[in-house]
Amino acid sequence: MSTGENEQGLKKILDMTRLFSIVILGLHFYYYCYRAFETWNLTSTISDRLLENIKKTGLFGNFNFSKWIAVGLLIISLLGAKGKKDEKLNYKIAFAYIITGLAIYELSQLILLPVMPVISQALSYMTATILGYILILTGGTLLSRVIRMQFNNKDIFNKENETFPQEERLLENEYSVNLPAKYHLKGKVRRSWINIINPFRGLLVAGSPGSGKSYFVIRHVITQHLSKGFSMFVYDFKFDDLSVIAYNHFLKNRHKFKVVPQFYVINFDDLSRSHRCNPLDKENMLDITDAAESARTILMGLNREWIKRQGDFFVESPINFLTAVIWFLRRYQDGEFCTLPHVIELMQVNYDKLFSVLRTEKEIDVLINPFINAYLNDVMEQLEGQIAAGKVAMARLSSPQLYYVLSGNDFSLDINDPNAPKILCMGNNPQKIQIYGAVLSLYVNRLVKLVNKKGKLKSSLIFDEFPTIYLNNIDSLIATARSNKVATCLGIQDFSQLRKDYGKEQSDVIMNITGNVISGQVAGDTAKQLSERFGKIMQDRASFSINRMDTSISRSKQLESAVPASKISALSSGEFVGMVADDPNNKIELKTFHSSLINDHTFLQSEQKNYKPIPQIRGIDNSMIQRNYLQIKHDVEDLINAEIERMMNDPGLAHLVVRKG
């Protein structure tokens, strides 16, 4: 133990050692500069006899022996020196003093070589030697004041201390997505693999614009799943960036499928390169709940603010009204006119005729009675509040181009049918998000319902910029589709973007239920949430304090964030953090990663140059589109007239005709 008595005893021993050093150096001067001391009358018989006895010990057997004995004792005395620590001092300063002192101390003997007056020679020699001795003493004292444990100023952002081991094995199976990467570990760059071995537990890809979500992650999900025989749906926000990749890799890997899939495209901007598909197809509209779900999806897609107000009277009323119209058309002539364009046109019919026709379908009585009662009781403000919001929103979809795509039926949305698998790409347009997004939301909603069934082919659903469409109950899809081999990949820019469009509760569920997370540069709450999700690692910590008497240096290990929020906010393009999920057959201990993904840029560029464009599907001109548009209007007009006439001629139905006033 360090006690006051021990410290005092040690100090006395060191002082005594330094005194011996000075005495021996003094004897050295007395012996080798004897003539000068004799001239100064500083000799005596006693001192000469004493010096003679000391000489017999061998101390003066060599000129440098006594001199270096003195230095040796000085160095020993300095080993226990404790000066006040100074963070500005460093070893270079201390050693500069020591080396200079040693050089002067050793080379001072050269002064004795030339012939010169005895006193001048002795004084010069002793002065030089004492100067060297003092410099050595000063350097040693400074050395004891240097703080031996210096902080690593080169790592001011604590990068090396925040590195951790990552998965370096390639773990591959028939469903996996494997991304090569490199990471830093204690100053070394190592190769690693991001192994998404269970994509059915959901994959969330986050990152601000330009962080590399599509280039480094999503494109590889597309290419690797196609090479492993997945049927696929791609929501391509900036059509046709991802669709071209999907098309060309479909061509490259078509031989790997047991049944060669068909490639389909939905694109509202270039109708010659778009197939036609009716999302309200009668074959898949089995009961009124399907109509209700479709109505909710299309109206939520058109009015994103309604997502946060679900349950409100003036939100649920338009949904019920649209449900009634859809289900009426599904039941009318076995769904011959059950398409979204026909629904839009039927909604615009005046209330007298529309309510009269709808009353003929008993299954929707409960849905339309509140509207009919309000109309008959002349509560028009309430009625308009209930219906007008839905009618106005749906009227925005009244476009010849949309009608053309939505009214045809080139294919069905069951993309993972083992007997008829499909690769389906749906393109949006950033300039027309509000309109296209709502229609595509309906497509996706119907597709998900058909895909999430047992006994189907493994499938991959990829959503670029997922918040731009509305998919009701996406959390249920991720939670339940795992057993049906449906892999879901959601691309978002930021969690706050998801909250804005989906509401806090549903967005939180989406974030927390997703098993695999890959994130590029994000900031704010998103970075904080991810940092908490990735957990903590043991990191070295060091601190020192300086006071008047002593210096305290302490080292410790503390659990700190593996990837701090500040680091996530400063990621470079192509640099990602995240966490992967495993399964019982493939355990992954090192799930968290912080690495730079490796892309073969030269190969990808050459591959992209050789991509074939998506082919033209059919020749089409504006007159065909207009004819289809007008035909739908005529269909609805004929339907209304025929039904009204039938009701008027049938005594059993005549009472259903609504006559106001």
C-alpha cells in the first residue's frame, strides 16, 4: 500500500542516491583537475590520502568510469521522481534535454586534450560537464512530468473504438440475398457478408436520397431472387429504373423456373408498353368485404389525411358509399361492368337514378339506407358531406389513359400461381403521385390478398419509395406471409416520412415488425431509433485529471452504442448499417453490421449498357383510348336507363324508385 511513511522513505533514498552522484562527480573533478585545485589551495594531506584510498577501489581506473558512475546514480535517482504532470509536455522535449546533456557531458573531455592554461582548462571542463549534468537532470525531471497515457488525437471521432466484429461467412440458401461488404475492425479493413437468409421476415431499406438504396441493395434483391426462381412484383416509383433491371434479369434467368413466368408491366404514361388489368376483376371479388377493402384502399390513397382519421363519420361514410357501388356492379350481370372506371362513372349519376338502381341490390341496403334517408329528408348538407368527398376524389381518376388500363384484363394479379407465375412491374411517376399512387394502391391491395395464400410459388414483393402508395394492413402481410413464402422489401427515405403518410401507430408497427433492416444515411429520430435497435458494445474509456500534487489516470470499459445516431447521420453513399434476422436452421450470432457494400461498378455499367428496353406490347393510338373512354360512359348510361325502365315496368320494383318531393 502507498502510505505517507513509504513515500517519505523512498524520497530520502532517492535524495541520498543523487547526493552520492554529486559526490562522485566532485571526486572526479578533484582527481582529474588536481593541478587546478592545487593552484587554488584547495588540497590538503588528509584529502590527498583519502583520494589515494579511493583510487585503490578502481573508481579512477578509467577516465570515464567515475564520470558514468555519477550519471548512473543520477538516472537511478530520477526513476522515482514525481513532478507535477503537464499535458503540454511530451517525450520529445524531455529526450531533447537528456540527449543534449549526454552529448555535452561526454564530449566535455575533449577540452582536456589541447595544451592550455591549467585553470582555464579545468574551469572549462568542469563548466561543460556540470552543464551536461544539469541538462540530464532537467530532462529526467521533465520526463517524470509527461503524462504517459496520451489520448489518440488521430481518432477524434472515436471511430476505431466503435468498431465491432461482423459476419464474415457467406451464408446462402435458396431464398437468401447476400451482399458483399467491407468493414473496419481496430484499424484493419476486413471483408464481410450481409446475409439476409430469411427475407420472409421482411426487409426495410431506409436512406435519404442519394444514399444508394436502389443501387446497392434493392437491385440485388431483384437480381438474386430472380436467379433463385421467385415470382416477383416490383413497385417502380421512378419508372423504368427498376423495371428494366427486372426485365433483363428475367430474360437471363428464365431457364431456372420450372414454369417460365410471363412478364407484365402496368404503366400509365406509355400505354403502348403497358398491359391492361382490372383490379376489381369479378373472379377475385368474392364477397362484399373485398369490395369494402378495395373502397377503403382507393379512398385512403386519394386522401392520405384520412388514414389518420379512420373511424370518423365523414371518412367512413364515403367508404361505405363506394363499397355499395362496387358491390352493386359486381352483382349486376355477374360483374360484367365491375371495373374501377365503371365505378367512377356510376358514382357521378344524379341521386334520384343512382339511389333507385342501388336499392335493387338487397346486400347493400344497409350501406345505402343512411344516404337515401338523408336525401329523402332533404338533409343535403349532411348528404354532400357524406358522399361529395368520395365523389370529388374519385372524379380525379376520370382519365382516358387510366380508364384504358383499368378496364382491360390481360392478366390476373395472382403472380405466384405455380401454374402461371408472373413477373409484374408497376410504374409510378413522381410528377403524378397523387393520382397514380391511389390506383396503384388498389392494384397492390388486391395483389397482396391473392398472393398471401398457401400452396403458392415463393414470391418477392419489392416496393421502392413505399410511402407513396397506401397498402392497408401491410403489418399483417409481413407477420403472416412468412409461412406462405412471401418476401417483402420496403424502401423508405425516413421513418418520419412513413409516419406522415401512414400515421404514427401503423408506421411504428411496420418498423418494429420488420426483421431485416438496412439503413443508409438518415437523421433525427430515425437515426436514434436505429441506434437503440442495434444495441451497445463494450468500449474502452480513459480519463486523467491533473491537480497541484498529483495526476490521476483511470481506464474503464463501458457499454456504449455500437453505432451512435451521429454516425448514422454521417454515413457516406454506399455505407450502410443494419441488422439481419436468422432462422432456426441458420443461426447468425453477429447480426448487426456497419459496413460499405461492394459493387462491381465496371461490370454493372457494362451490363446496363447491354440492357434491352421493355418491348412494346401493342400498337395504340389516341382514337382507341377515346373510344374506350366513351364506351364506359355509354355502358353506365345504358345500365341506369335499363334498370330504371325495368323497375318502372315491374310493380314489385316500382316502389324502389326514389322520387324526391
